Amino acid sequence: MDINSLKAAQSYAANRPLTAAEPGVGGNAFTALAKDFLATVQRGEDTAAAAMTGGADAHSLVQALAQTELAVETAVTVRDKVVEAYQELLRMPV
């Protein structure tokens, strides 16, 4: 039995690099999405600050706030789906 477990451990160690994620491949989409979300929120904050000092008109403020609201609602929806999927995994019998 020890020989089989040793062989399994060696085989796992030899094949582990084949299953490793490549750097920058899987996370690029999520990273780009997070950066886009942060940029949208930052634009909304910048426009709101400019509107308070008289540097932006009301139309651009409303437009920036609407875009920010949509981005936040989308992020919350994605978060809810991720939490729901995680809870579903926890309910699965092992």
C-alpha cells in the first residue's frame, strides 16, 4: 500500500505544473471588469465634485450618477450570484 501511495504522490507532483493556471490568463477578465467598475465609480465621484464647485453642468452630473448606479447594481447582482452559488456548493452532499 505504501508503494501505491508513493507512486500516486510522485505522479501528482509530476503533473501538478500541467494543471496550474497560467499567469494572467484566467484573471484578466475579472481584473479588467474590476478596473472598469472602479473607473466608472471614480468618474462619477469626479463629476459630482466638479458639479459642487461649478465645474460641471447638471446634465453631466445626472448622467455620471446614472452610470455609477448601474455599475453598482451590476456589481451587487454579480456578488449575489456568487454568494448563491457558494451556498449551493455548501448544500451539496459530500
